[in-house]
Amino acid sequence: MRKPQTPSQVFAPLLAVAVAGTALLAVPLAFADSGTESVRTKPTIVLVHGAWADGSSWNKVTTRLQAAGYEVRVPPNNLRGVDIDAADLASYLSTISGPIVLVAHSYGGMIITNAATNNQQVRSLVYVDAFIPEEGETLASLNHPPSIFAQDPAKVFDVVPYTGAPPDGVDLYVKQSVYAEAFASSGVAPRDMALFTASQRPLSTHAFDVPSGPPAWVKIPAWAVVGAKDRIIPIADQLAMAKNAGARVTQIDAPHLSMVTNDRAVYDVIVKAATGSDQVAHRTGAS
């Protein structure tokens, strides 16, 4: 009788392929730079969710992008901290061949700012109601009044210990009585908001204190969708960060979950970032 294979033996061939694949990622770029980008006419769109959410928050935008012929990836953001989450995303990006448009919501902006640094495949960054940190800034330093989260944490969060947490690290869940008011007081059906609230993924307190590294937006063109009704990242803060990053700004009349309430407007900006068609800042009220 043949001896059963161990899990490491079963997955060894896949690991070898993955390692070899990362060494070959420069090949498609070389073709693209030589003027034969017909290998892929559209970039891969990678959508990164924020804290207290999951990939389903991108469902409406994902559907629009797929209908337009884009390959879309929505990897999980583990919400453990900028250092850990950015490293995980950078590893994920290394498995994709060809050009990438990297899109993030909220806390996800901290992650793409770090994960895309020195990645020549990432052609554009799109920040949707997102943090756009400068080097050395932390999530804690960017969270201040009038944000709904810049108050006594005991009034906003439920605390849950988790296995493997760093010293004093715990998971934070937004209180169910606060969630809808913070993320979208209007524009989302009550049934959908109840689902978002119940299925939220927690953010580790470790995430608040990790400083951001050299920002990818120094070398990669950036776009920003700014929601005027955002109660988590106030509009003044979003505009200031976008200006600092040299991002092309689209301001819309939307809450923090603009990719849910104004998915067409968010989709339009992503397409502009993918095609390079938007060269000037502008304002739109489209939804």
C-alpha cells in the first residue's frame, strides 16, 4: 500500500510554481514596455476593502468592472496592522502578471500606499474615501475630530481578545448601535446595512500605531474619490491628503460607503485610472 502524502508533499509542486512565477513577472512588463501590450489590453483591477468590512463591500463595483471586461481581484484584508497587511497584499500582487490598478477603501488606503511601493506593475492607485498617509503617519495620527471614531472608544467599539495578538492587542468591532450612523446614515437599504453590521470584520488595535512607510504615490499616479458626507474620514482631511499625494480628485455627495451608495461614480474613476483618461481634477455629483 502506498504511504499517504503529507500536506507539505501535496502542496510542494504548487509552491514551486508560485516561487518560479514571481521570477517571471517581469516578462509581461518587458513586452508591454516594448509596445506589444496586446498580451493584455486591460489591467487587472485589485480592490482592497477597509476595516469593519469585507470584499462584499465592493460587489456593485466589481459587477460593473467585470461587465466592462476587466479582470477583478478582491483579496481579503486581514486587518492586523499596516506592516502585516501591506506585506500580505504585496505578496498577493506578486502573483499577478501584467499591469495592475490598485484600489482601496478607507483603512485599505494605508495598505496600498505601502504594498505598491517599488512595484512596477502597479500603474495607478485609486483611493475611495480612504486614508492616504505620508511616511511616518499612523492610523491613530490621522483619526481626529470631527470623525465619529475620534471619541471615547468605549462608546464606539466592542473589544474582543484574539489568539496571537501582540501585547495589549485586541480586536475592535464597531458597536451595532453606531455602525449605520458611521458608515452610511442614508443611501443603503436597511436590510443591507444590517448585513454589513452583522458581518463586519474586526480591526486589531495594533493597526493604529504602526507608522506608514515610503508612500507608493510618490512615483505612481493617484486618483481619489472623496465623499462629502463621510463621517469617518471628514472631507477636509480627505482633500488635504489627496492634495498632498497629488491625486486627481472627484468629489461626490456620498457617505463613507460611497462604493455602495454611488457605485457608478466610483466605477467611472477606476476606469479613468485604468485608461489614464483623466488628467485634471474635477468634481461630479454623478451616482
